[in-house]
Amino acid sequence: MSQTPESQFLLTTTMETDLPPSPTTVTTKPPPTILNRLINLDTNWSLHLHTIFQPFPRAILKALELSGDGRFWFPIPIALFLSPISPLSPLRHIVIGLFLGSLLDLLLVGLIKFLVRRPRPVYNKDMNLTVAVDHWSFPSGHSSRVCFISSFISLSIEKVREGFVDLDSDGKVLKYVVSAVFMWSIFTSISRVLLGRHFVFDVVAGAFLGVIEAIFVFYFMKYYWVVKNEL
């Protein structure tokens, strides 16, 4: 018996209705890793600090930035290293240490930036880049530099005191100077986040790197002078 088009349509519809529903594929995102969570937390903290300190005078932050700039600091140990300071002077220890530490800091920071390649904050404005790796944020070169200088001077306090014994026999002025350098390193490091140049973790990592560099250079110089005196 022939079927009318209407009956064929009803039969087809009934058969399609009786078919089991096709399985649907549900895609779920994998949970964020601990590293991603830390990066997100760091990003949010940094933006929050940068935002709430917007009323702070930017000129002061820029002055701190300039005071810790490598283009300002790196020529200083080179000039002191080439200066006619007596090889027997305790200050020679400080000068050589600052020179070696500056080179070490430049190499390590550049290498880590090149390997990690973390972009700087998107709200980072009006920044002059010196070299290509300055495009990257981790770690903070300013923080590592100022913390190296502060830590190395603190570790070498006896040598500094011996070098300036004629100017400061009781060492009171020297204590104030060392304290001022320490506070300068802290404020300069903090300014990197407030200016929007770096994230918080960049600054912490840079400060930690600077302290490690200072310890390494201090004991290297200590060993160097012991060996030199024995020859």
C-alpha cells in the first residue's frame, strides 16, 4: 500500500524521536597550576598597590628610579676602580667589590630576564629602555642593584671604617650613612611597583638576588685578600 507524503513525514518524525539522544561533549578547563595562581595573585597585588599610591608625588618616585639606574651607578665603580687608590688601602677592597658585583649583577639580571621573559605591567608608561632585555620584567634590575650595594657595604663595614678612620674616628657618621643607604635600597625597590615598572615578585626576586650577590662578592674578596697577603 502506497504511503502519502504526510504519512511518510509522520513515520520519519516518529523514528527520529525514538532514537537515543547523541552524547554531548563537555570540555572543562584544567585547574590553574600553583605557578599561575601565584602569577595572578602577584599581578592583582601589584596593580592594587600601583593604583592606591597614584596620589603619591611621581617626581619622588622618578628620583628614586634615577638614583638606582645602572647608567648612573655602573660608571661609578669603574671610575673608582681606575682611580689612584692605594692597593694597600682598605677602600680598595670596597672599590673592587663594587666593580665585580656590578658586573655580576649586570650579567645575572640580563640572563634571567632573557630566560624568563615575563612582560612588564601593561600600565607601565614613559620608560626608557637601555637594552633589549629591559623589555622583560623579571627580576627587577634596580632592586638587585641597590640591594647589592646596600648589603655589600653593610658586610664590608669594617673595611669602610678603616678607610675613613681619619674623618670619622668613632664611626657614628658611618652608621648613619649605612642606615641611609639601607633605607634608600628599600624605598627604591618599592618605587618600582608604585611606578608600575615591575610586579611585586619581580622586586622581591631582584632584592634577593642582590643580597646573594653581595654575600658571594664579600667572601670572594675576603678569600682574595687572604691569598694575596700570603703571597
